[in-house]
Amino acid sequence: MYVGVDYYPEQWEPGMLDEDLDRMVELGCNVIRIGEFAWHLMEPQEGKFDFPFFDRVIAAAGKRGLSVIFGTPTASPPAWLAHAHPDILSQSETGVPRAYGGRHVACYSSEPYLERCRAIVTALAEHYRGERNIVAWQIDNELNCETDEFYSESDTLAFREFLQEKYGTLEELNKAWGTLFWNQTYTAWEQVYVPRPTIYDGTNPHQHLDYLRFVSESAIRFCRMQRDILVRYRKPGDFITTNGLFPS
């Protein structure tokens, strides 16, 4: 059985590493989880990957018999990515962009965000291919934790694709959503958006239900994308896991 802690050595003075790891061993730990909030240390500039910091952490852990679960860092995109592509940031239901800071500030439908996620996960997995001290990979961290709803332009575009795949035609969409009620009938896909506040502070319930299904599928697709990359590089026996908080 693995018993351990999540550990963020990047948040502490470098000289504390050995003392921290020794204390974990004294407490009976045999595994640590690292990495999920340190994207900027692995890719300080777009396309420039650098892993010596975590090379040292993993080596120090291995000397003490501590195994490692490595978390992909996609829960907290670096500032340079948000600056270069501000459209990765999610928006509130009223269309207000969420400011950069904290975690889960990006939306799963943003192609620039997904492109850089694929790049960092691939570089990370390739760099640590065969690393004996790594026993598992964690995808992201607490999916859908801070928010489980996204309303950016990229979400609307992806929502339309989701609906086109599900219904095929606008006729079928209108029928399923009961859009004859209050003259909501759509005659072009460009007229369909993610749910937005209306004059009576509500949305078509069928639209909202499909939107929640879309949000679920977006998170699954995001997770699957990373899983598919990690599967190509992991050692035999390494497991892949994730975690999440899903508001009711």
C-alpha cells in the first residue's frame, strides 16, 4: 500500500528538500506526489522545456526509498501562456473574462491551451520515460474544482460542434429543445450559444441540460487527451490516476 503526501518543493527554500524528505520517511511515507502546480519550472518559455529541478527532487526521493507520483501541471497554466493567449481564460455566465491567477482559469475548449497542454505533457512524459522512481502519473489536479461551467467564445464554438454531432440538424435540435415555446426556433447554428442570462433569469431547460452534458464531455475529453499521451511513455506497471471535485 502506498502511504504518502502531496509535496510542493518549489514553494520552499532549496535547502529544505533533504530535511523534508527525511521527515516523510520518519513518518512512514513511501510515496510523494509532485509537480502539478509547477508548469513554469518545466517550461519557463513557450517550447523551452527544462526539468533539472524535478530531476533533483526525484533523485533525492529515490535515495530514501520514496516513490513518486508525478502530476501533470495543466491545472495552473503559466502567466506567459495567459499573456500570449488571453482567450484561454474562461468567462463567467455574463461574459466577463476571469482574471489570471489561481488554478483552473483556462477553459477546456481553448485550442491554444489544449495545444500547450499536449506539449507539456508529452515533454514531461518523454523526459521521464523509464524513470524507475516514478510509479504513477496523476492527470491535472481536481478537475472542475474552482468552477465546472465555462462560457467563453471557444466554449460556444465547441458547444455547437457537440450539438451538431448529437442532433445532426437544426430541425432535430429545435424539436428536442422545444424551441417553438416563446419563439426560440433556431435557423442557423451561429444563433446557438452556451446558456446566457435572459430577461427572466433562466434558460431553456433542455438547452441547459445539453450544456451540462457538454461540460462533462469536455472534462472527459481533456482527461483522455492526457491519458493517451501518458500511456505511450509510461513504464509497465505505472498506473495513471486523477482526482476531481464536482459541485452539485
